[in-house]
Amino acid sequence: MGGCYSKPPGVTQYAGFTEHAYRLLFPYEDHFQDKEPDLITILPSAVVETTKKLTPEKERGLIAYTFGQQIDEKLLEGKVVETEQESVWKGKKHTETPFIKDVKVGTKYTLIQTWPTKINEKFKKDFVMTDTNPDTKKFESSAVADYKATVDALFGKDASKKVPIKYCHKTTENNFPCYLGMTEELLSYLNDNHEAMTAIGIKNMTTNGFLATGEDGKGNKIEKTFTMDPKTQYVIYKKVGWETMGCCKTKAQFDKECEFIGKGKFMMP
């Protein structure tokens, strides 16, 4: 996802973007009282972003992208899942978890990147949800099948039949400034421009990413560390929703769902 692109190197600021968010949702809630599976959210960089035990409670769900993602075998060489929390996946190879399909196509594995969400009133208000696939171009059949397999591995055979997957879509106008550039130039620019950094919900920059800060819908303060791949084109922005804080996506991910507002302002060479 990195490497060459048409714009000259540097950082470009945009006034915001329009996001068409398509998501797969598994609303497990309290349907599986005898299950508390361990979740790990693996990024395309092979970094484990989230580790969480999924307790059976109302409004609890797992959400995922609706398109296929891949992870290169080179990123997984010699790696096992490392986490400070107890997890059945700790110490196992990434390909031994349900989140990577252990079938290579060329040099790449299929990644199922899924993370927890609250299915609260705001979620239900923001998203249009259907029980059947409304658009196979937006909700890729292979991604749906892989996600169901992951859900069944976590919650038990036929879990995705007992509690059907929801097909979700929302459109959001994000009017906070956002920044496009290569990893190293984005980190350098925001580190030197603290006003811009704090305006998009970042507490401080790190050597390979940043510490985001913000709050959830109940006003609870939250912080989260984001790690960015080197020499990769990213968009850094302020995520708005149940959690409002700094966030980032590779440009490849961004282009699948988002469109910049305006032409953009070149900020640095």
C-alpha cells in the first residue's frame, strides 16, 4: 500500500471529507451466554491494534470492512501474537488465529480486520442496516463469507446463522481539517505544528505514529495509540462518531470510502 503516487512528496491539507462507510456488523450482544471469545484486531501491517475479551452484553457487536484485505507473508515471518492481556491467541502465529485465512494467494494471506463496537441509539440512528446484501459491489461476497467464518470460529458453529450479519451504511460529512502525505512527512509536519495536531485530536506524535486523544459519547476521556507503516501514503484526520479522536487510514483504505472536500492546500515540500 505504499510507495509511488502522483502527487509530489509533502503534506496536503484538505478542509474535510465525505465518508460513505460500509460495514459488516455481527450483533452478538447477549445471544451467546456461554461464550467469551478473545478478539484481536490485526492491521494490514501485522500490528495487533486491539485485544479484548468479548463478554455477552446488550449493545455489543463486532464490525468489519466490507472489502477484502491482504497481508504479505513477509510481514508475518517469525512473528507471533504479542499482547499484555491474557488471550488464547497469545504466542500463536497470526495464521493460527481466525483473523487471517491460512491460505496464501501468491505471497499474501487474507486478513479479516474486525473490531468491537457499541450498537447504541447513535449507531442505529447513523447507520442504515439490512439483513440481506443490498449491493455486492460494496459488500463483497468473498469478504462476507470470510467474516462469517471468523464469527463462527469465535462464537461457535453456525453462530452467523443464529445471529445474522447486518449490512450497514452511513454517509458522514467530516468538516475537520485532514492531512494527506507519506508517513514520515506527516509525522514531521504535525510534530512541528502543534496547533494542527491538537485540532485533529492528537496528544503527541511517536516515532512511528501518534497517541490520539478524545472522548466517547458519554464524555469519557479516551486515548489510543496508532502505528503507521513506513514509506506509506496516509490520511490523518479527526474521527467523529461515538468516539471522537485522532485517527488515520492508508490512502488505499481512504479511497474505498471517502472523498476529499475541495482541492487541498500544499503545506510543505
